[in-house]
Amino acid sequence: MLGLRGDTLVVFVSDSHIGGDPGCDGFESPGELGALLEELAERDGPVELILAGDFFDFLQISPPRDGLDRAALTMARPEYEGLFAALEHFGSGEQKRVVYLPGNHDAEMWWNPKIQETLRERGMVDEFALSYEAHFEVGGERRVVYCEHGNQFDPANTVEDYGDPLDTPLGHHVVTDFTRRVAPFGEVSRGLDLSEIKNVYPLVEIPRWVASRYFYDAVGMVAAYLLLPLLVVYAVYRGISYLLAITGGEPVRFFQSYQELPRVHELFLDIGLFGLLTLLIFAIFFLAVRREVRHVLNAMSLKQRPRYSPAASSQEKIRSVLKEEAPPPMLSSGRPEEIDVFVSGHTHLPSLAEVEKPNGGRGVMVNSGCWLRQLQPVSPHLKGPPVFVSKFVLTHVRVYVQGSSLRVELWEHPKPAEQRLTRIERLLSLDRRPPQPPAGSKPRVRMASTL
């Protein structure tokens, strides 16, 4: 276990997912992450920067040619020049150290020596490790900080042997055989841009995202090509009837039925009755299907089963570690009961919570979140399909000694996200969408705990 000086700042950054084939790269904030690295480089005193997994996204990159490795290929991209220059600048500073932990998207970093050599030669990484464990002396007590990526708490992304290139969990194949192959197709139909599939959060929402895009696109087309033209034609018809009534000396009542164009009036009446009948048939069909589905769910006892949440499942497993009910998956030695702060990533959901330990003390579990734009579902008005709203989640964790206590902070970098919603989606999600921060907002502490 690494012993840290009392003036050391430990910073955890995870899940930036840098790199990818065209249409597959989901990282959009090199400027913000580069600014964080520059700030840490200029800080006085020792700083431990922990890249806590999925810093790169090697799963989204096809096998490179010309003897390059996936890290070198990514760092050569011009849009990331400033970001990696900032990481190199930080690594060259006095009392500045970078530790790189593998995640499920960059496990190749562990078994491919060429990648480690590339990062070491550029001065970007000082140490590669499966987990990070360090301690401070705080108020006469030893406070232990532990970190691993967190994918070992997720059955679909558990890696049994990081040294084995053939150890590829289910999540690996979901990315390489599905999202990486689907995303480059881009906009396959109006309203459905498959390059956005990597931003859907959580991934289990992808089927609802696809259904939502098709539904609101269909509603928009009906409104644009059927209802709106019909209303325009009807307004023109009413206007002509109004003018004929004036010129013919009839009573001027705009909303009264006129006899000047009886057949046109009957046509609109037929269309209206047919539309109402069609809506009635679909309403009866929808209610009947929903009733039968509920009966089936009740019979199978599935109705009360909670929806699976990777983030909630991960939190419960980490809570059991802090309560000394289970060991950390990646901790090969040491005493897990000493852990006071457990830092993880993987779920892309930043969080911080305190846990009561068996000895009566308190522990903190904190998720470092990610550096990505997410498409998050929002429940619309009228109980329609969810509307997926863009939101940047740019977060990191800081741990340091403050007086006679250990301070744990979850930081966020507010950044407004452009919304790519149809008019129907904007209307139905009015007052339901999360507020966007103003441009130029400064990084701030989102949550904190003191031990």
C-alpha cells in the first residue's frame, strides 16, 4: 500500500472513452479534460492522477496498420493534440504521478506491451496497475483510499484474466460486434441516427431509444403531411365559404355551415367521421392488448420485478465491500476491512454516498462518472414513449487531507448540450427536460463528504 504525504491531492478520472473509428468515437470534450490536466499540472505539491479505466476506448478502434498500436493511433489525431500535450505536461511535473488502471474497454492496455511502451515513452504514465491502494495519516488514524474500475461488479463485463487477450466478456462483443458496426451507418432513416447509439444511457435503454425515435418521427410525419395540410385546406375552404356568403348577401357567420360548397363540406365531414372511427378502433385495440399483456405479466410474476440497473447493482456490491461482507475483486493483498474510501467508475453515473461500517465508523463510496455526452430518457406528457435528452456528464473525484479530516469531493464540469429533438418531442417534454448550464460555467463541487 502506498503511503501519501499529507499535502497530496489524489484525483480520479475514468470513462472518457477516447478514440474510435469514424462514427464510433463518443468523446466530445478534449478541451474540458485538457483544462483539468493543465490545472493539476500547475498545482503546488504532489498530485496523484489515477486514470481509473476506460480512459481510451480500444474496443471502438479497428486493428491498426503500419505497426501502430491503438493508443498511438488515437494520440495522433489532431483534435486530441492539446489534450495529450496537457497529459504529457502534467506527467513531466515535479511530484506529479500518473497511474493507469485498466477497464473493460481498454483491457488491451494490460496485455499489449506496445501500448504501455507508447505511453511510457511519451511520459504520460508512470505506473500500470490493476487497482490503486494508498493511505493518509489523518488525525492520528490511517485512512485508506482504494480504487478499481468497477467492471468486475458487472457480470456482463467481468474480465477473469486481464493478461489473456481472448478473455472477452459479453459486453466486449456487444461493442465490437454490434455498436461499432452499427454506428458508422449514421442516419439510416429520418430521425434515427445510429451514430448516437453509443451515447444512450444506460445501454439497456437502446431498444426504447430506437422505438422512441421511430414513434416521434412517425407522429411528426403524420402531423406535417396529413394533419397540417388538412387544416390548411379546411381553413381555405372556410375562407372561400365566408367570402361567398358575403357576396351572396347571406348572414356573415364564419363558423356556420354554408350551402355554397355543399359537396366540399360533406367531404370534410366524411374525413372527420372516418378519422374518429379509426381512432376509436385503435384505442379499443390498444386497451385490449395492454389488458392481455398485464394478465400475462401477472401470471408470470414479472410485474413486480424491478428493472435491472447496472449502477444500482454496482453500488450494492461496493456497499457490501465497505461493510466487510465481500472483498474487492481486484485487491490481491492487504486488508479490505481498512478501506475508508472506495472509488470506482464504469457505470457512467457519478455518485457519492456514505456507508456505516461494522466498527461504527463511516466509509465513502464514490463513482467518478464519465466524460461523455449521454442521451438520458425523460418521461413526456401524455404518457408517450420516453424522450431522450442530451446531457454532458463530465466529472472527476478528488481526495485530500483537510485539517484533521479526509475530504472526498465529486466535481463536475458543466457544459451545455445541443438538443436534437423534433418539435413534437420538445412540446411533449416541456418542463420535463433537465436544465442546461450556461456556456462558460466553471467547474464546481457537486457532492462532498468528510471523514
